[in-house]
Amino acid sequence: MEPAPAPFPWLLGVDEPAEVWLDGVMEPAWVLAAYQRGFFPWPVDDRLAWWCPHERLVFERPTPHLSRSALRSLRRAGWTVTLDRATARVITACQQARGPGRDGTWITDEIARTYSELAAQGLVHSCEVWEGDALVGGVYGLSLGRAFFGESMFHARTDASKVAVGVLAAWLDHQGFDLFDGQVENEHLIALGGTLIPRDAYLTRLQASLQAPTVIGPWELELPAEELARRFRAP
């Protein structure tokens, strides 16, 4: 898949802090063009902004770390894990789980609607954690080529979001994905095994990952969650 044309620049080899592209349109075509150029949306002060920071958080192999408590939760708490069964609900739960402000929710109603449209096209996917019929954790993101771009996660039970990210990452690895993008650094993602890499390294890997065909959804969890969990390495 070739990188998308303008309006987004290709910043490989650009040392200047040209990392924010302001305004634009929150619609599927713009989102896809942004990700193909290494940008992702993150509104600032109610203004739509698209970011391609100098450092990018990615998950390298082996798959993200899960603590012993998270593994116990997966195996003993009676949870089940699914893919693409409730993507719109996961997006809504992520939006509602955070308060206002820069460190709170960035998922506006417009963003939620756009990513739900991309889910209907088979390009946005989710991993859900269930306790009986209750949705207790999940993560969602966009898939292009062999790259998956994680957007947000939530939990209503301790460790549920960690389990969602870990099982999804193991599934992606099992399917041959070679880039799991966590976007920006935070303590939670670092604890899961996230690593910061320079923008040029990220864009080079992105360019290679986009050459592969996109795995359109809906996705299914071919391997049981516990079998995928055996791939995890505790920190």
C-alpha cells in the first residue's frame, strides 16, 4: 500500500519539529490518509490536530508483558476474550472512562462516529474481555497492512485492559503483524512492555508494513485466550 498523498507530509528524514497538522476533517478518508503518513488524531483545545511525534511507542516482540495477577485474572476470574464482537461498545466505553482535559478523553463524538464507520468497513477492530455477559475491558484500534494502531483501552475490572491488550498483541503476532503502534508514551503502556523508537525508525517500519494486504474484519480469535496467554512473558 503506497503512502497517501497530501494533505499530510511524509516526515521521514525531517528533523524539524513539524509534528502537528492542524484542522482537517474527521472522516474515514482523512483518518486513513493520516495513518499511512504516520499521523494520528488527537484534538487540542477543541481543535482537531494530527500528530507525528519525534518518538513513537511501539510493542516489540515478545508480546506485551502481563503481570502474574493479570494472568491469574484471565485464567481464574471466569473471563472470556473475543475479537470484534462489540467494537462500538468498546469505543463508547473508552470515551466514557476518562474525564475532560488533555490527560482525559480525546475521543469526541465525531471521532467515535468516524471510527465506528471504519469498524463497519472492517478496518477498526476491538478485543473485548467479558465477565459473563458484562463487558469489563477492551481495546480498539485501526489495521492497515501488517500494522495495527492502538487507539484506546478501558477496564471496569482490575487487569481487564491489560488482558485485552496482551491477548490482542499475541493474536496479531500469530497472524504475522509486524508493527503494533501504541502512539504516545504513558506509564501504563511502558509497564506493558512498550518501547520508544525514533520517528524515522517508525516511519521506515510503517512503510514496509503497509506493503502487505490489509486483513479486513471481522476478526476471530482462532486460538483460545489461555493458549495465547502462554506466549506472554511476565516482566
